[in-house]
Amino acid sequence: MRVNDEFDAGLGLTPTEAARRAQIIDATVDVIAELGFAKASFARIIERAGLSSTRMISYHFADKKELMTATLMALIDHHDRYVEERTPADADRATLLRSFLEVEITYLAAHPRQVLALSEIAANARDSDGSPLFDIVVHDLRVGRLARQLTQGQREGQFTDFDPEIMARTIRHALEGLAQQLVADPGLDVEHYSAELTALFTRATAKP
């Protein structure tokens, strides 16, 4: 996974600094995906990155909160670029929903460590007062964007009557269930699973 070059440029980093920052973020993703958020210490991340000292992290990130923020943003950027490249530019809402499901499922299958790391950060990162650190951002990624698309499809008369927020949550829970199933069964027939979920939610949202 490569941190977006435009994001690096916005930070005013030299090529060397950008490469080192990306190296640390990649190692953070690996450690979280394998060991979980709680065990993602600077020492383990440095070991995974092949660097000599935790000071290498401190040079780029003030603390774990800043590192996790940068890692989450890189994961979201990685996901969004993957989806954008595979989503039709001009399509009706029903086609876009089918495309969303198919692309999300292929992303889950192709990038399991990124999916696991994002889920771990979203579930466990806490602010100083104990509140979820990325609640708003992750909710928009998981549910908000899709709920807005479903709402617009209803306004355009392409979807039947349902609660867009509940439908979006239901779709997301189904996708997250698939992610868990892929961990337990890497040999799962993803194409069949994708076809079944796509058909299910196409029927659930279609106008009678």
C-alpha cells in the first residue's frame, strides 16, 4: 500500500521523508492486521519496518494517536482509489449499487490485511476521554456514503421505499460478515458469494 503522493506533497515532505513515512505506515498496517490494535507498539512496528529505533517513528509522528490517524487516512485513501477506478462513471443508481457490492467484495478478497487493520483501528482507537477517535469518519465510510446514494436513488424513483440508513447498515454488516468468513475460510468461493449478495440486495431495493 502506498500513501497517496498528493497527500505527501501536501505535507511538504521530501521524497526520502515521504518514503520513510509510507514505510512506517505499511509496517503499522501489517502489525495491526496480525496482532491487533492493542499490541501495535512502536517497538513492534519498528521491528516490522526494519528500522533501528523508535525515534524513527517519533520523527514523523508525535504519538500513537497521530500515527493511527495517518494510517487510517492512508487505508481510506487506498480503499477509495480502488473503488473509484472500478466504478462506472455514468450509470443509474441500481447499476451503481450492484457495482458497489461487487467492488467492495473484490476489495475484501484482494486486500484482507488492509480491511482488518482498518476495522481494528476503527473499533479500538480512543481519544483521551475514552470516546472513539474516528467514529464520524468511519461511520461515513461504512454507512454514510451508501445511505446517501440509496436516498438519492429513492428520490430519482429507482429504489423502493425503505430506511436508507438501516439498509446501508444491513449491507455493511453483510460485507463485514464476508470479511470474517474469508479469514476463517480463505478458499471461500468469493464470486458465488458476491453474486448471491448482489442479487439479494438488488431485490431488496428494487421497485416492485
